[in-house]
Amino acid sequence: MSEPVILVEKKEAVALVTLNRPNALNALSRELREAICNTFDELATDDTIRAVVLTGAGEKAFTAGVDLKEAGQTGFALGADGGNIDMAKSLKNYPWPIIGAINGYAITGGFELALMCDILLASTNAKFADTHAHVGIVPGWGLSQKLSRLIGTSRAKELSFTGNFLEAETAEKWGLVNHVYAPADLVPAAMKLAEDITKTQPVLLKKYKALIDDGMAMPFGEALEEEIRRSAEHANSVSAESVEEARKAVTERGRTLNKN
């Protein structure tokens, strides 16, 4: 019996999702892409989960991108699989934070999958590369727009025009990843960060993620106006008593953190 191409482990309010094709560098076959979509669609309906850690099996690769052998038979176009497998849509529609634990190569389509996450952490083995121009295809999962917004237009052009690798340490300096860890420490650190995130008020966590994501798609002035609108809308839905209870909880958490 063959191993499943994706593994899901749940620990309290966090789900660890692992791409499980290590012998193929976790390449994004049609089966794996479909499994990613189904997994995030199902997790979106799971009321017990409020954060996801996404990583790859092994230490060599997060994912080396689209399975080139398979793509040579079916084509590279996003609609080659019938148009019903859309990882970008499934991850975008997932309402809770996604932490990408980049354990190795994140190449082209794998780089794009990493950029679908809300927060990126990396191991010292992580290497990012955009080889779309070398392979002869145009990005379709957001890389050409997201990367420049994260690290700046000039740096993004350098990576995309050359196809050169970006090492983990430089990725951290450039602001692509938040932190770099030894390989054995990566997933535990990601799980700990996810656990911290799930301690946020659930309603606020979901609203805050949506506010940031929606605002990024707007001109700055419009985004500020949208923040004011949503802030007022939320304020009208809470009581003074609930705000005071939340204040007490935050104060107590601060005292606990200071003791540690």
C-alpha cells in the first residue's frame, strides 16, 4: 500500500500538514496538488483548528515545484488538469493563519506555494529559486506580484530573471522569511509559533488576517478607510465588559511572559 501524498497531524488547535513525496523532492504532481486543495478545504470547516503549519517531508525539499515529468505529458498550463485544482484559491480562502516551514528547496511552483503562506520560517537547508523564465512558463500562482511586494522590485527581478538560488540566511535578511532554524528545530519552532497565534481571540484572529490580506490588494488610502470601516463595525459588536475581560487577560499574559 502506497504512502499518502499528504499527511495531517492535529495538536490541539494546530494542524501540521506535510507534503509527503520525499523521493520526488515533494514535487507537485496532480495528485499532490489535489490533496493540498482538499486538505485546506476540509481544514477550513474544522472548528477545532485555528492555524496550520505547512512543510515538506525530509530535509531536502519543501517542494521542488510542479512535477516536470508529469507536466511534460499533460502540459504546464493551469487549466491542464481541467481547471478544478487551484491551490492558490484553496489557501487564499483558508481563514486562519498558515505558517510555511520551509525545510529545503522551494523552487518555482514550490516557491509560489511558499508565498501562499502568511508567515515563512526556514531551516538552514532552505533554498528558494524562481526558474519560470528558464523552464519557459509564466507564473500563475502569484509569484510575480507577491515576491516584489515582500523583498522589493529590484531583488525580485534579480531572482526571477536569473533563476539563481536564494539561501536561507539571505532570505531572512531580505525579509522573505522571519527566522532561520537548524533543520531539527524548524517544525517545533513553527508549531510553537502557531500555538502562540491560536491564543489570540478567534474572532479577532480571523478578522485581522482578512483585514491585512484585503488591504494589501487596495491602494493605501482605500485600505486605511477600510480599516476604519471594519474597526467601527467590530466595535459595535462588542460590549464594554468583554473589552475589559480581554484587557485583563492581556495584562496577565504580559506578566507571565515577563516572569519567563
